Amino acid sequence: MQKISRLAKPVAFCTALLVAAGPGCASKKSVAVVKQKIAPASSVIVIVDCPTNVQNVIYSKFMSRDLKVKAFNASDIYTAQDVFDITDFKKVAYKTTLNDINLLFSMQKTYDNLYKLHVYNYELSKAETLGQMKDKWGARYLVLLEFKDWERVSWARVIDLATFELVGVINYSTQYRDTLETVIEHFVANLAQ
Amino acid sequence: MKARLLLIGAAAACICMIAGSAFARTTIAFGYLANRSANENYNYLETIFPNSFASSIKSIFDVEVKKPLQVEERLRKFDLELKKTYENFELPELVDKIDADIFIMGSFQPLPNNQISIELSMYARESNEVFAFTNVGRMETEIFKLVDRISLIVINFLDRENLYKSRAIPRGARVAILTNLEGEELNRLYMPLMEGGYAVTCVQGDELANAFKEERFDVFRYVRTKNSSYDIITDWRKTSFPLGAWMNRDDEERAAYFRKLYTDFDLNYTATKNDALDRMTKALRNNVDVLLVVGFSANRKTCWLRAVDVKDRELVWIQSNMKSDAMFADPVANLSERIVRGMEREIKNPFEK
């Protein structure tokens, strides 16, 4: 009986530690769903937000797999976050010369609907760009990559531009011994045939 | 001693008051279901429908119900009468007067081939939100079957997760997802859907960072389609636009500007949105069947979802307060799995054979 009570504290501590660590670990797990691998000789556009010299390392890994990497914004990638801040829209929306609180209250739904339409139109613009990638650039796949440091999750996504369908998603928990090249190799090996 | 007795008495009174309020049952009041057809022979259903819904709901929930005649009686105290229809902005005032927690009203219209269209609107006191849906189905010979069908929709919506589902989303459907997640979290939302046999169209999946992940994304919780809506109430009566000979050109332009804003983005928002959705679908080369909007809480342990059929622009699915399983370590993946399980599920009427 005494033995149980002596063990109770460490066991409870370990359980608490596991419960606390559980969600963090699970969300950092390496997982992948690849419905369709990129066939050799396919044209791909790779989008990644990192310095040009690092981009070259990434593109070379794809090229070594006999994939045709299109020079699409190869040295000039911005995220939407950098070029457009949606919070600006909120400020513009609320700027009114009629200083009437009831008007603002009544207009709330109008502003909200404007915001929603803005999101739809933003998605529309991106879809049109994807269409151009296929038609004008002759690309078959769009690959998006984001690399993270040790203990964080790097990820990749592949879109088949023929159907606009996501055909591959990979989360990779970056390991202590990983280098940029090993992480890219992991992605390329899983995404390409 | 006397003071002590007084103290005990006061405490007891407090407990009674708290208990009274804690156990006060929800009151659901019903208005009429207006007959939208020209055939007056159906007028008797205007009262029979709400009375039947009230009885059906009371038999399942521990609630107080007020049928139209009781509501009428209550309104007479204010020299008012229960109208057949109300504008949404009239509901907050009405519900305060009839002292109810939820008010349900609607209309019906018999259709050819023995079909009937029933439209119901529900307003919860102080929510400033109205949920309205239209159900088209068989005009049953036995009216209780029809009542059960509609009551089931109401009961599900009044439940904790505000569930409304008009049809299943079959495996193989092409689903475009708008959400407030990005990066590896977004991948974890996609994976169960892809594994579950759904084609995920790349909306939002085609960018490195999500431009719409802030709190404001929550406005997508409100949705309006041709026949159904879950929306907030705006009362334009409270806004004055003074007009007169004194108006100069600037004033006129400003008034015209607000009129256009209101017309395009509030009054005719459904048409404006459908137009935007049409263009988006066309740009995606019609590779989308369902638009799924999923909003996650900051800690990712709860989410809400709205699904709209992109083809016929109908509201397919509403669910709120979806909670992840506490034992499941990754809430995003867990909620995504719940969504996949819910996609194919149809809400069957348990009373129907």
C-alpha cells in the first residue's frame, strides 16, 4: 500500500507530462497523403519563400528527378501577407464621414458582406493565376514548400493544375540532424515518381 | 440570534432565486405560418402547423411552448395583434413583448405534384441572429409525418451544435475549403478529407500564408443563400438620411453611395455573392461542387462549419460548436475527421419507416 503511494506521485507527474506534451507532439508528427505522384518529365512550378541561393538548391533537387522546373518568379516570391494587409481593409471600411453610431451599427452587415466578397474575389484572382500557370506557362503541377527549423514542421503541397485538385500534402517534423538538402530530398522522394 | 435568523432567511431566499432562475425552462413561442398560396382553403393550416410543431417539440424538449393564440393573447395587453409575417428587424421588440426565449414563425405554399414548401425562421432573444430555412417535400396525407419532418430540423438546430443538414455530401465530391488555418495546420485539415475520398480543390491551399486568418474570418459564420440563411439582423429604421432642398451635391452623392452599398451588399447580397461565386467557380474551371467554410477557435479545439452547394447555391450544412475529442491529441485532425464522418451522414427522420 505504501509502495503504491510512493509511486503515485511520479506516475501522476509522468501522466501529466504526457497529457501536456501529447497535443504538441501529435501536431508536429510527420504525416503525408499523396494521391498522385509527379510523373518524370512533368513541368512544375515551385513556390518557396527563401533566399535565391537556397531556391537554387531546391530547384536542383527537382531537376535531378528529371522534372522541368519553370522559372516562375524564381527569384521574386512574396507572400500575400507581405504585399497586402487585410487589416487595412477594415480601416478603410469604417472610414465614414457620417458620424452616426446607428449608421455604423446598421452598416455592420454591409461591411461584413463586403469583406466576404473580398475573400471570394481574392480566391478568384488566385484561381485565374493558376489557370495562367497551366495555359501560358505550360505547367502541370504547382508545388508549395515551407521550410522550418529543427523541432518545427516543414511542409509541402502539390496541386494538379489540370484539375485544380490537391494531390499531395506532406508535413515533415524537422529533425536535429536534418539539413536543407535532406528535408528537400524527403519531400521530392515522396512527391515525385 | 435574530440577526442570524435574518441572515439564514436571506440566504434561503437567494438560493430560491438562483434555483428558480437556473431551472427556468426555455420558452419557445410560435407565430403563424402564413399561407403564401392564393387558395384560402389552406388558411386553416396557418394555425394548425405551428400548433403541431409546438406539441411535437414539447414532447421531446423540456421547454415551455406558447402557441399562436397564447401569443396573440399576450400581445393584446400591449394593444397589438400577432401579424402573419414579420420583418427580421421587428423580431427583437416582439420577442421582448411576448416574453419568450425563442420565436418561430414562417410560411407555406402548396406546390404541384403534391409537394409543399415550408419556410421557417427562428430568432433567439438577444442573439440578433435569425436562422431561416426552406423545406420542400411531400405534402403528407397524415399531417403528423410532415410535422415530424420539420420539427426534426428545428430540434437539431436548437441543440448544442446548431446542426442543420439538408443533404449528404457524397464521397468523390470536389470540396473547396475556406478556413482560418495555414501551413502545416491546413495540411492536417486536408489530410482526412483526402483520405476519406474527397477531392480537395486548391482554394487557399495554393498560398504559403493565409491572408484571412484573423478574427474577422468569423463573419463567414453568417451565410445567406436563395432559400436558407443564418444571418444577423440590421435595423435600417434607426438610420436617418435627411433629405431636403438644402442638400448640396456632396450630400446627394453620399446618400447615393450609401444606398448603393446597402443595395449591393445587404439587400441584394445573395445575388452579388452568387455572381462572385460564379466567377470563382468558372476560374476554377468548374472543378468544385461544394464550398466548405470552416472557422477554428484560437486553441483549435472547436470549430464551426458552413457548406454551400456551388451548383444550385443551396445551404447544405450548418454546424457550430464542434468540439474535438479531449483524448485526441491533434484537435485539427480530429475535427477534420469529424467533418469527414459528417459529410455522408444524412439526417433521417426517426419517426419514418
